[in-house]
Amino acid sequence: MSDIIGFEACTQELRRLLDEIEANIKSASEAGPDAFHTAVLTETRKLVDFTNRTEPEDIFDANEVENIRKIDQTADEVRREIFGDSANVIIGRMQGRISQLNQLEKAVRQQAAENEREAKKIRLIPVHNAIDAVSETVEAVKDGKEALSDEDPDEAVVKSKIESVLRAITALDKAARDLFESS
Amino acid sequence: MMKRYRMGAVNASCRGFVILLLVGSLLGGCRTLPDTSGYTAATIQVKQAVAATGDVVKEELLSASKAQATTADDETVKNFEAAWAATMRSLDAMVVYAQSIEQIVDAGNKGAESGKAVADSVKNLVDAVKVDALTGGTAKVFELSAETVAFVYGEYSKHVAAKSLEEALDKFGPSIAKITALVQAQIADAGRLFDEQIEAQVQFIEMPAQTPEDADKRYGNWIKRHRELDKTAEQATQLLVQGIQNNRPNDIAKAKAMISDLETGRKMVAPRMAEYEAKKHAIRKREKAGRSIIGSAENAVAAWGIAHQQLVKAVNERKPVSVESLTAAVIEIRTLIQRWREL
């Protein structure tokens, strides 16, 4: 049953599990060899269970799929490292694995930020298209404004409204261009 | 007179106490050895469950081969069969070892004779689990096997003259731990072959179609086109951004035309990419389930090693042998295999 969905959730759960294993192995080793042996079996079973529960949020996202495979592999390697060693060695290894997991998370976040920047550029394309369309309209509206007279009070009202619309469009155009250029 | 009588009574009660202590200690020493048949039965179950794990890997190999959906050839199946046959020999030897310990314990502690019998059982076990160059395992397993054999032989010469059953079982504890680690490594090695097989299936669907018949099985050409579209999208975006920044209408128009073509291209490629991703997802799902089964098989063998330590303790303390952890490990493998079959 997959119930740990997405890279963030998988990383978080594995980190929590490694902390839990470290604590359980420590307390079991203090309680004697029988408790320690039982803990070794219980904790390794939890790691098999973990790899069964992970799943990418988007199965079509090759990067996410690959990163979750890396997390599963880490859990599998940790499981093998628990057997046949003393509690202190196991605890040391857990700490090493947590730091390795943190590094993986950092690298994935950096990559995600980079992807997001690229995606933002593509997302802004329709905004640019809209601005272009509006710019063409602005020219037509400007021509219309020129045709109106200041002497006629009704025409003057329309002219003033056109001016405020033009100011708003110019502000929108500037804001959109700034956004585009900053991405 | 009265005083002498009292002294006599005290002496008599002291003697009684000493006799009681002697009888008590003798009775304690003769407490019956525990029944280890549960350990033997659980070992047989472990063997059967782990054997089923091998069947899973083999099924994966054969079904992909039959469906012609893998780049792996028959040699892969042969390699797996050779390596797995060695693992099965190890599991058979674990059962024989458990049976021999059961017989030795049932026969009662016969001092050095029992000690020698335990030593011989351990030696037979290591002789059966050792991996030679012909078994198809990796160099790592071969190396581990050589180390394990050397260690156990060394231990054998040191402890063959153990004076009691308890001493022998205790002294050979590290040997059994080493042997357990070797069998675990053999199973992990089967996992490596399973991984290779999965990768061969992924490679197969990612290769370009060779004939019109396998156009719906291989997606290499579509993946290539998809990547080309991605690259074009990147170039178009770059051109558009630069066009806007430098106010170059021609670049902007060119970029927009490219983007429009890209949309058409993506619509054509998308259904085939979705098929490819769905097939890859199904392979990855089987990979995940298979790896869990192999992992739980490794755990079961480790549980066997730990249960052996508990057996040694139970013999020493004349307490019942617990095999709960072994039973749990067997149940876990069976559950995972069931899930695999439902995929």
C-alpha cells in the first residue's frame, strides 16, 4: 500500500524512521542482548515496509521517480547495515545516513528551484501574448480618443475615461515586462 | 545434657540443609534440555519462504523473456538459476543443521561427544554454504565465502574439543553469525540479478523500434522526439526572453512561431509518451515489490541467525526455545509474495 507520496514526504518519513531506529537500537542495547536482537529484526522490517509505501506524486516526472528510487535504495542499504554490528556502530551509521539524506534533499531542492525558474519563463508566454494584443488595442483606442472633442461635455467624459484606461494599461504593460525580465 | 541435645539438633538441621542444597543443585544440573524441534520447523518454513522468493525473480525473468520485452538473453536466466541453486543448497544446509542440533539436544548432554557433534554440524554447514567460482555469484560473495570458510575452519580447530553441548553451542555462535551473513549476501546477490533484469526491461522499452511490429513495444524514437521538443522549447523561450529584453520584434515573432509548432509536436508525441510512462511505471512497481520480497528474505535469514543465538541461550538456561521472530519473518515474505502476485 503506497501512502508516502512525493519526494518531500518520503524524505521526511525516512529521516523520521532513521531517528526512530537510532533511538530504539540505543534503548534496546541498554536493555540487554535479547531486546537488542528483537530491535534489529523489528527495525529492519520497518525499512522493508517503508520501501513498500513510497510512491512519486507524479509518475510521469522522471526526476521525482528517480529520486524516490534513491530514497528506497538508501533505506535498503540502511537495512543491510543494521545486521551483525554493535549498537554504537549502527547508531553511527544512522547518523551518517541522515546527513546523506539531507544532502540529497538539498540537491533536489536546488534542481527543483532551477526547474521552477525555467517553467516560470514558459508560463509567462501567454502574459506576453496578452500584452501584445493589448498594445495593438491601445493604438486603436488612442486613435479613437483623438477623434473625440474636448468641447462636447459628453465626449470629454468618454475621452477622460479612455485616458484613465490607457494609464492603467501602460502600468500593466510595465509591470508585466518587469516580471518577464526578472525571470 | 540439655545443651548437648540442642547442639545435636542444630548439627542435624545443618546437615539436612547441606543435603537439600546438594540435591537441589544436582536436580538443577539435570533439568531437561529444551525441545528445539520448533526451531527446526521454523527453519524449514524459512527455507520454503525464501525459495518462493527465488521463484518470484525467476518468474520476472521468464515472463519478460517470453513477452520479448527485455534486452536480457537466456544467459541471464542461466546465471540466476546457478546462483540461486547455490542459495537453495545453503538453505537446505540450514535445515540439516537445525535437524542435527535437534538430534544432539534430544540425545541429552553427553559432554565432549555432544561438543564434537555440534562442531561437526557447523563444519558441515559451512561446507554446504560455501560458494565457488562456478556458482555465478559476484566476486564480493565469493570473497565473503572464502573469509567465512577460513574463519569457521579456524573456529572448528579451536573448539572441536569443547567439553559440553552448551560450551560448543556458545563457542560456535560467531561461526553461525558469519554463515548467516554469507547466506544473506547470497540472497542480496539474487537481488542484484533481479535489478539487472528490471533494468533490461526498462532499456528495452527505451530503445528505438527495430521493426514495424515492435513499434508499439519500444519507445526510443518517441523519447528522442520528446527530448528534441524539450530542447526546442528551451531555445524558443530563450529567444523570446532575449527578444523582449532587447526589443527585437523579429526574434519575438520567430519564437512565437516556434512555440506554436511545439504545441502541435507535443500533441502528437504525448499519447506515445503516456504509453511509455505507463509501461515504465508498471515495471518500476514490480521492481519495488520484488525488492521488498528479496529484502524480507534477507531479513528472514538474519532472523534465523538471531533465533540461533536465542536457542543457545535457551539450552544454557533450560528454557523453551522461542521462534516467534522466525515465524513473523516467514509471514512477512508470504504477504509480500501475495501482493506481488496481485500486481
